[in-house]
Amino acid sequence: MKAGEIEEKETGTTAGLTVRHLSAADLQVNLKGIDYPAGRQDLIDQARKNGASEDVITAIEGFSDRTYHSAADVSTEFGKVR
């Protein structure tokens, strides 16, 4: 793949475009029940436990691998990957 191209997923959606329709509120709904502090993998695990869509998982996978201390911290990171 060349720089600047967007990889097409098997679902027919395109990576990089799928998370744009998500809001920080959508993300928080899918993280309901998470205990902070939490790492990126903890966020992914909780989102999956809550039945999150692949778009939500993809968004979280784009987060920096660090510790998140609050929902506000997660929302700030979401703004960076969105």
C-alpha cells in the first residue's frame, strides 16, 4: 500500500473512515463499567465485553499504549485518533 492510501477492510468499509462517525459519548457507552486507571488493552477488553462494534474497537486500537486515568482522559485520546 502506498502512503496516503486507505486500506479496505473485508466489510467493505475503509479503515480511517469508520471511526469518524463515532462520538465520545458512543465510546463511553461501550466502556461502561471500566475501572480507572486502565490501559489500552483494558479499554478494548471492556468494550468487547459490552458488545462494541468493530468501529469502536478500531478506534481504541488507535489509542496510545498508556494508562488512562478517567473517562475525560479517554475522550481526549479519542479526539486525537478521530
